[in-house]
Amino acid sequence: MAQFQFVQWLIHWLRETSEFQFEWDEGNSFKSTAKHGAAPEETEEVFLLKQAAPLGVQIGPESPEERLGIIGPNYSGRILQVVFTLRDGKIRPISARPAGRKERSFYAAYLREVVKGV
């Protein structure tokens, strides 16, 4: 399982970006659907809703390029965990899957903190 280290800028980027652009690798666009039932449209919705919790930068396993992780709902309320990279200002999703029990608990705690901070 991937490990992430929180980075403050990711939360601001998720909230403040006015328009997200996506670039799909042909293999990755089908991999998450086939393996986890998470379609590309659902993955994009996690960003577009602007309700995602940032996991941070992936620190394990090592990757040749910086990978980032978020957890958030799609339009139907399904909570997904998404791993992606940024290339030339575009989001390049690597994988998306339904969030596990611990990840959903993390997301619920994140929402409580956000509401408390409002």
C-alpha cells in the first residue's frame, strides 16, 4: 500500500484551482475501471467537486516522478482514493479505487476539521 507525506500546498491547490485539466494515459484510463470499478469520469469528479482531502506526496513505494494522493467523493457520493501526477499543469491520474475503511475514516475526520474551521 502506498504511503504519503502531507504537504500544505496540496490543500490550497485543490481548493483554489478554478479549472482542472486532465491528461489520461491510455492504459491508466482503463486500468482503474477494470481493476476497481472507478471510471475516468468518476475520478475527475473527485477534483471537480473540490471536497477532496489531500493525502500528500507519495513517499513509498518510490516512483520516478512525484505522485500525489487525495481522497474524496464523486458526484454520486462514492468516496475514492486517487493517485496522480502533475505534468505541464495537467492532472495525470495513475489510479483510482474505492476508499477503504481507514481511508473513509480519515476523510470523515478531515471533514469534521474543515467544518470546525469554518
